[in-house]
Amino acid sequence: MRIVFMGTPDFAVPTLSEIVARGHEVVAVYSRAPAPAGRRGLDLTPSPVHAVAEKFGLPVLTPKTLRTDEAAQQMRDLQADVAVVVAYGLILPQPILDAPELGCLNLHASLLPRWRGAAPIQRAVMAGDTQTGIAVMKMEAGLDTGPVGVLERGPHGAGAGGPGTGRAALHAPD
């Protein structure tokens, strides 16, 4: 299967790694642009997904926006079967959602529809939720809308990264 992967933080790395390990053809990885880091903020540091994608030898794209005709054409030119989106950080406009033959699937770090939007794990912890989980949904134009195909529940965990972090809260493997 030809897959475009779109993700940025550590939370998204296990999903990208599993897709590669299962032998799928990852035709491109989209991630947020490298951010200033270091003592003076002069060094540009790639996102965790960007760094892992480069280790796998995958092409990485870091557009500032997806809301241009050029961005939509670039996505269509990849001729992907599906896009897998995990905490990417940019809203996908309709032409991007429509480009892959099977659409875009989002792995969201919450039990939708309770915590739509950014920081769902942190919001669940702050609200005192005793369970968290993940949802996989087919993306639509709205924020975290679309039919949910998979919903996995689990208790908050303590361990790697401490409570409220992606790996600990969701018991995701290293």
C-alpha cells in the first residue's frame, strides 16, 4: 500500500515505525518544519518524526501551509492510497483530504468525541478522566470529525515519560 504519513511529535513515531516495519511503501512523510533550538535558538532541530523518517531514508516534506494549490498538487502527485495522520499539527484542507484514493485516517489520542482538538491527553488528565485511549477515524473537513472506525480504551499509565504523556497515558510501545 502506498502511504503518506503525516506527524510531528514523539507520540507519532511508533505508528510510522510500525507502518515501515510492515513493509508498506511510505511515499512521503509530512512533518512540521525544523524549529529553533539550542542555547541561542540558532540551531534548527527536526521534529521526532522528521528525524526517524530520515533514518528510514524516507522523503520528508515540511510545508508551512497546506492551503495552496501547489501543496494540493504535490499531495496528488504522490498517488497515495491513503494518508495516515498522527498529531501532525496542521489542519488538512479538503483538497489534501481528497488526494489519497482511500482518504486520510487520523489516529487521535483520545476517546472521541470527548476531547477533540489539540492536547487531548493533557486535557483528559486535567479533567480527572480515569481512562484514556485512541481513536482511528476517517478525516473530514471539521476538526476531529468523521466516522470513528476503531476506539481502544485503557487506564492512564505511569511510567515512561510520567503521567499525561503520550507513551505513558496510552501504553504505547517504545
